[in-house]
Amino acid sequence: MAYTATEWKDGDLITAERLNKLEQGGQNEQVGPQGLKGDTGDAGASVTAITLTVSGGAVTGGKATLSDGSEVTITVTEG
């Protein structure tokens, strides 16, 4: 069912019925036609290995090796 907007005027009373109509209208409009497919992004690198540093039974840092041969430092922060 198509949404019909309320034409609000100064002094109009805001009621649960009118608010629910607005909410339902917004919910009904969330589904639309499928958009165009976007361009494919760069493949990028993936993780091939992870080496973790452990101290006193806790992980304190480490290193991730990527498929392009580069390495990324893993930093551990207390949460």
C-alpha cells in the first residue's frame, strides 16, 4: 500500500495513530528496486600466516604475513 503523507498544520495534535502511520510508511519504503552492480574493487592481499608473541600466558603482540609478502605488526591493547 502506498504511503500518503500527512499534511501537518500548526496546532495539529500528534497522536499515536499519526506517529504509527508515519513509522509504517517509512518501513514500507525501505524496499526498493535493485541498484546497479558496483565496480569490482582491487583484490588486495590476504593473510597467509600469523605469529603471536606470548608473555606470561597472554598474547602481547605479533606479526601477520600477507599474500604479497608484506608483514603487518599486530598490536594488542588491554580492553
